[in-house]
Amino acid sequence: MKFVQIIDFETERLEEMRQLVAEAGQRSAGRAGGPTHSMLLKDRDKPDRYLAVIEFESYEDAMRNSDDPETSRMAERLDALSTGDRVFTNCDVVDARDLA
């Protein structure tokens, strides 16, 4: 079953965060078990609030990715660029479809 993690965070340093994530993506390109899709959403009503939606093939893949030391290092760096705490929501994908 596909799995999605939603990360709710605030930052005034979004471009620095995006650069870190892009670098991590380049390092892990072609590695099995990593994220398969991601989306970054900006809250129109609350400046500096974002939601990152990260999809994996399975919960198990997501947990292996979470346990990777490189992922932990990136998370620490992202924490330093965030204002306040990040909130994680873990979801099993029950239904997904393209509407167009």
C-alpha cells in the first residue's frame, strides 16, 4: 500500500530548504526505497507556512528512508531552517486517481 508523509512547517528560509532537499535528491537518485513523488504546498492564508507531501511505495520504504543516516542529517539541517516545530502526519493511501 502506498504511503504518504505530510510535513507541516514554517520557515522564512524556503530557498535554502529547497536547495538542501535538491542536493539530497541528487545524492539518492536511483536508490531503491526512497520517495517516489513529492509536492510542496504554500499556505495562502498564513505567510511562511508550508506542507511537504512525500509519497513512498510503502510504509516500510518510508521507515527505511527515515532510518538512513543521510536522511537524519538532512532533517537536522532542515530543523535549523524552520521556525517552530515541524509536524508529521503519516497516511496510508486509500484511494488516488488522476482527474484530468
